[in-house]
Amino acid sequence: MDMKPGEVSEVFSDPGGAHFIYKMISKQTLTLEEAKTEIRTAISSQRYRDSMKGFQGEVVFSDAYFNPPGKPATPPQRNRTGKRKTPPAQQRENHD
């Protein structure tokens, strides 16, 4: 942020191998009222991404749930750590 309008930055590289060059077009200071909408949007987006992390990754599909009655179910799938996951139907039986 020390650059003056019209200046071009040095090349920045990230660990993923991408390279970036920035050019300062202009600078201005916003009041809190002017920046409120952008701040709210950024915080809302971050909270949404954080809440979605709980739903991603550890998904187990159980044939006991998806198979029609009378068809044999396959054993539960394993998660990324190799531990066996209990199908939802068996989890309810174990907690009742």
C-alpha cells in the first residue's frame, strides 16, 4: 500500500506457483459509512464458507438408506482416515 498511483509492483509468487503484478490505479480513503456494505458482504461470505466446511468432506453413502427393501446392503464406506463409518440407520439403533 506504499505505492503511488501509476506505480507497478514487483512480481509476487504464491506457493501454488502463480505470479502476480499489481498496478496502483488510485488511492482514496473511505468513510465507515461508505465501506459498511463491502465489509458486511465480506464478513457474510466468510461466515458462509466457514459454515459450509462442516458439510463438506466426510460424506458417507449407505446402501441401507438408498436400496429398496429386500435388497442386501453393502458394507459402509470408509472415510479418508481409513476408519469405518457407521451407516445412519445403524447409528440410530446404537443410540436408541
